[in-house]
Amino acid sequence: MTSRQKIFLMYLQTHKNETIAGEIFYNNQLKVFSVYTPSKTDRVINCYILDVLNKSIKKVELFKTSVEKQQSLFSGQNKANQFCNF
């Protein structure tokens, strides 16, 4: 049996129109990808980088795009594959 130890506690504050699309943990960093919907047709893709060693959060805007008729940005595609195809 392995024991777990809490390193630190950190809350990620997002906008009410922002949804989490996925996350990746690599090299002591947790990268959380989110989709912010400021209007019916606009989408903003963000990446929150939570650094475990430095105990810090950094928000990076990856890109902005527009969609038609309130459609989902990732509809009909695998979410994990979408992030690999930037």
C-alpha cells in the first residue's frame, strides 16, 4: 500500500462561463485546459499551469475562435486528440 502526502492546496478560479476541457500532468506541472464562452459564438481556449514545485498558477490564453449557432468547439471529435493537434 502506498501512502499519499498532501503537497499543497490550491484552488483554480474560473469564470462562470468557463468549462474544463481536460488536463495533463507532466514534469511537475498540471496543465488544465478550459473553454471560455464570452458570447454565443465566441470561444477562448485557456491553459492554467499549476506548478507543483513553485506552488504557483499561471493562466495562458492559447487562442480565440468563433463558432456558428452556439455549437460546441469540440463537437464530433475526441477531446484528447483535439489538444494534440494544435
